[in-house]
Amino acid sequence: MNTTTRIGFAGLLCAISLNGFAQSDEVLVSRSVGKLVEDDSIVLREEVKSQELVTSTASDTSIVEDDTLSRTANRYDQYFTIYQGDVDLLSDLDRDGFHHALNVSFDVDVDYDGATVYAKLYLSREGGPWIQYHTTGLFNIFENNASDTYEVTTELIDGYFTGYYAVLVEIYSLNHAGMVASEILDHHNLGKDVMLEDLGRDEVLYYEEVEVTTVTYGVGSFSLFIWLLLVQVVIAARGILSLSPRKTIIKRTDTSALRSFMLSKLPVPDSTR
């Protein structure tokens, strides 16, 4: 391997390393708010607008590798499951099918008694790493009661490229060590695609259209048409004038002077006879 090849190979390794470093330090910005579904005192879509921005990086990933953890608890005396989870897409400004906001709801059940839990939410784009974007507050669950369903509304501000995403929900209990249940929400168990992008990619760009009309003067088809039209107007005008009634003016001549002249030429009768 010559010197040039070594330098090129080293540069390639350096570029790959820098690229991986840049991806690991990629900053994603979002804001979220959550509540129990039956809590009518909070309107999430209004509340999320007042939340502080949350930044995440690609290093904020989950250790979940398969679906076995979705049915695993850390203590034998309580067994946690996510009975039902759903994702609703919100706010598609440019109407391309990709939304910059979503609502995730999930009902956590425990086999007996109750528990105080909280959830961590992650997003993964098209098989990429899981990136955490929200941690909920504490909330209580009671066996299989549907009234403890929890929901989180999130607005993706920056760093989320357009694509097909999956949502991961992890449940943690105050009375247990570590995670007690998890569920992946994607096309396979939702029956629909989770199509997302950040606000910057969803904004509508407005273009002002200006119509410019160009008039060409010369011996063109447009000018020829105008000339023909003018000729037709002149011909029509002359036809109208020819059909209009004419006034006949008869001049009367004063014949009194002629009569006097003729009388003066007549012979005077002889009065002596």
C-alpha cells in the first residue's frame, strides 16, 4: 500500500468517524404534555404550546431489543401490561400526509391492587435508534380499570426528518426496580403508518403569482385582426350613412328684379292716339 492509498484510506476512516459523531450529536427539539384521559381540566393541544422546549440526542436511546420486555415485571407479586396503546397524528400543515404533532394514549394494567407509575416515550425513524422525547409525571393505575388511560401530546419542533416512525412506551413503577412493561406502537400493531416530520418541514410556503400580459405591436396576427376589425367598422358606418334619409334643399330665386327688367323693355303705348 503506497502513501497515497494510506492517506486516502485514513481520510475515509476519518470521514466515517466524523459522520457517526455528527449523527450521535444530532439535536432533536420537541415539547410535550400529558394527562389522564378523563382529566377535563387540561386541554393538551392548548397546553403543549406553553411548554418549554426539550432537546434530545441520538445517544438518548432505549435498551429494548425485542418484545419480551412487554410482558415482564420485576417482582413476582404484581404483573404489569400495556393493555391498549394508540397513536393519533395531528397538524399536517402542508397536507403531504406527514404530521408534526402526535397524541399517544396507553392504558396500563396491573393484575391486582394498584400502583403509582410513570412512562418514558421514544421515537424511532424507519428502524433507526430509539430516541427519548418525553417522560410523563406520576399517575395511579388500578388493576384493569380503563379510567386510568394516559395520553401525551407532542409537537416536533426540529431535527425530526420526514419518514415513517414507531413509538415506544416504557412503564416504570415506584414500587419496582427498573422497567415493568413496554409496548411498541407502529404499523404492525396499529394497522396504520405513523408518518411524522418536524414543524420546519411541515410549514407551508406561500408563493405570490404575478400575471404579466405582453402586447406586441407590428405586423402580427394580433395587429392584423385589429386592422380587419377597423375596416369592418368603417364599412358598416358607411352603409348606415347610405341608408339614412337625405334632406333636399330647394333654393328659391327672387324674380321681382327680373319682372321689372322685362317690363322696362316693353314698348310704351302712344297716348296721342
